[in-house]
Amino acid sequence: MKRSVFLSLFTALMTLMILGSGTALAQKKVRLAYVEWDCSAASTHLVQAVLQEKMGYEVEILPVAAAAMFQAMATGNVDGMVTAWLPVTHADYYERVKNRVEDLGPIVGGARLGWAVPSYVNINSIEEINYHAARFKNRIVGIDPGAGLMRLSEQAMKDYNLDKMQLMEGSGATMTAALDTAIRRNEWVVVTAWSPHWMFGAWDLKYLEDPKGVLGGEEFIHALVRKDLKKDKPEVYNFLKNFEWKDAGQLQMVMAWDQERGADRYENAKRFIKENEEQVNSWLK
């Protein structure tokens, strides 16, 4: 009888230990969502690397569409993200979930949206595009259809009455590929663009003026976290609240590393941590 009681108590104790250990492990896991934009990927991999290399967390990063990213935040399926372009690009998505997420503020400013052309294209304003539609092959090369930039670009098509042009859907990769091809052939091309972006370092480009202001002014990239993250994982919350780039140029530098032949985003994030130890440590205080 005594042996039976002992075994029961031992089994209960082991169960509690396993459950406790499981809970502790769960608390050391973080899920982040991001969109497959180069700036988003660079920031997200850096956050992942700091959490893993400096704080001992296991981090899962999930590339999704913008709408899914905000929805995952609102439902608590992910802990956070560092990719909310505000006040314009992601305004609609943010408005729908703002009462169910926490905005930790900008990780960098100096961002902007626009339409870009190679510097050898001798027009300077969106208003001039229609007059040269044939030279642009009657197309504006866009990105994925769910992007806020595409929504604003569709509005620009209407506001500037660009009836000789067509906004082409694609992706960030197809947009830069079209840009690369046109520049190698010295052809005219206009693309939906944003900065910081590595393409402004790779090629000599310029934004077309937007006198109607349809594509917005300066943007800020914000970190958002799910409700209750501060209570559940206070050190993760504190890190994400402190995380920020010095300026848009610093983010663009890491994006350029990621474009090098054979580049690995996570290894480049570790390189940033190593070369910017004081800045990284300031995020952990």
C-alpha cells in the first residue's frame, strides 16, 4: 500500500516537473510574422538573431502576405512583427486591428513610397508619364497585389488620368528583375518603389515627383506586438520596444549585404550584431 502511494506521488511529481518544463520551454519560443520585402526580411532576421544568439530564445519566422500578418497579430497567433509601414501604406490593415495589438513605435523613419525610373529617363514627374507611354511600353511595373503601395498606385493611375498606362502586378523580385533588364538595355521603365531598398544602391534611380501627393510623404516602419506580450514575455517585449535602426541608411546597408552572391540573411544579422555590439546591447537594457 505504501509502495502504491509512493508511486502515485512520484508519478504526480514527475508530471508536474514535465508540465513545468514544457511551460518554461514554451516561454522561450517566439513567433514573428513578416512580408517578403527585403527591408522586412532584414529587420526580422536581425530580431530573430538577437533573440536566439543573445537572449536564448527559439524563434520561428513566418513569411506571409500583409493582410495575414496583421490578422495573425490580432488573433495572437504570432508574438510580433517589425514591418508596419505607417501612417499610409498599412493604414487600412492597422485600422482594422489597432484595438487588438500594441504599437511599440517606429524602428526607423525616412521611409517613402513612390514611382522610380532610371536617372537617364528625362522626365521628372508622374504627370509626364502619359506623354511618353509608348517609351514605357504602356506599363508601370508593380509588386504583389495585396501591397499598400499597389493600392496607392491604383489611386495614382486615376488621379493622374494615366489612361495610356497599365499597372502590372508582380512581386518585389519581378519588379527588380524588370528594372535590371531595362537598365542593361538602356530602355525606359517606371516601377513602383519604396525606400529603404537595396535597388537604390545597385542602380542610379530617381523618384518621379508626385505633385498631388497620392503616394504619401515620409513613412515610418513600426514594431507591433500582440496584446499581453508584455505580461507573458516581458524581456521580449522590452527588446522589441527598444529595437530600432540608427537610420534608414543602416537598414539599407544590411539589405545590400543580403543581395550579395550566396548571401544568408541570418548570417548577415549575426555579422551586424558582431559589428554593432554597443547598439545591440542598448536594445537589451
